[in-house]
Amino acid sequence: MIKDSVPGLTRGLKVLEILKNGKRIPLHELQRIMSIPKSSLLRVMETLVENDYAERDESGAYRSKVRIVPFENSDALDGKIEKALKQVAALTEHTAEWYIPTDNNTLILVKRNQPDNPELHVVAKIGFIRKTGAGHELDAVAAVAAVYMKHADTEFEERWIYKPEGIKCQISSKEASEIIRSACDNAFCSELNYNSNGVRRIAVPVLDGRKLLGVLAVAQCYMPGIQPDDKEKVRILFDSRREIEN
């Protein structure tokens, strides 16, 4: 049973469950099954199609392009992730985030934990989709995930990052490859600059063998006069990652 704390995400997941196994279902039939207004269902379907989770054929029927595969012992894993997020937020005094990968090389923010100080909260919405392909930002979360997701170097030609003062800057394929290679060698990635919302992230991959379970990240707000201590945050992320993986 899917909990309804985030209605839009819940409806999207329910649609993908209905469309599993390659079924093609027209909008009117989906509306009958979902029992929600047509306008609300259209928004859900447009979002799924736009982000390459579903497709619409010439007849107007929809088909899922991804599969939702639950992890074994998911309750135990979920408990470990919740504990790790709480620990990271408490020790770093910044927002802790958990992203999961999908079949189409995107990442979804599915959990977060906020520090006690509300001034340090990063309000990234649960259900936020972080695209990792060409033409999108190569942030810390995308960089550590790209090591384990299906990308080729040629896909990084039109990537961009944030430069000082939150300015977007295109980077070459070589520069993108170097960022990803560094994330692979160091098992983490730390953003050098704050984005246009005054946030920078440090991220580590969480693995099951060589399979990417998710990305654990610290989202840090800009605070005037305070220099980031990445070394300590990375240590905390590594410790929390080990607790999830063990």
C-alpha cells in the first residue's frame, strides 16, 4: 500500500504500477482505475512522459518505460536509511538527502532529514527528479551516480556546473569526465560553489556490491563568513554509508 504524504508522487507511482509489464492503457481507462479528476491525471501523465518514465502512442494510450523493483528486506533497508539521514543531519547540522536511481538514468529525491536549525533547511521537494544526462547539471549527486549508471563520455558534451556567485557555466566533455573520474577515485563528490539557491552538496554513492542503491547527500546552505568543512562532512557521510551497506 502506497502512503499518500506526497499526492503527486503517489499518483505517479500508482500509474507506473498499473502500466507495468508493457500494458498500454488509454487515458479514460486510467482515469476510471485511478478515480481522480481528468485534469489531475493529465498533469501526472505529462510529467511522466516529459521525464521519460512513460510514453503516449498515436492512439492516445500510455505505456510505462520503467519498472519499479522493490529491494529485498526493504523494511530493514528503509530503517537503515532513515537512521543514517537523521545521523547525518544531526552531526553536520545541514539537510541530509536520499536519492534513488531509475531505469532511465535519472535520480529521485525520496527522503530527507532536516537539522534542528530552521535557517539551515534546504527545501528540495520529495519527488524532485534530478536528470543526469546530456544538457543537465553535473552536480555532486549526478557525478557520483554517473560512475554506476549507464553513461558514455560523449553524453557529457553539453553538461554545466555552477561557478562562483551562482552563475551557470557550460563545461566540456573532458571537464565532465574529469569530475566523474574524481568522484569514482575518491568515492565522493563535493561541489565547489553554491547554486543559484545558495545551496551546495556533498554526495556519496551507497552500493550493494557494484549496484547503486542510492546517493546519500548533505545539502548545505550558504552562511556568510563561514567556510565549509568538507573533510568532516565526508567522514560523517562515509560512516553513515557503511551503516546502510552493512
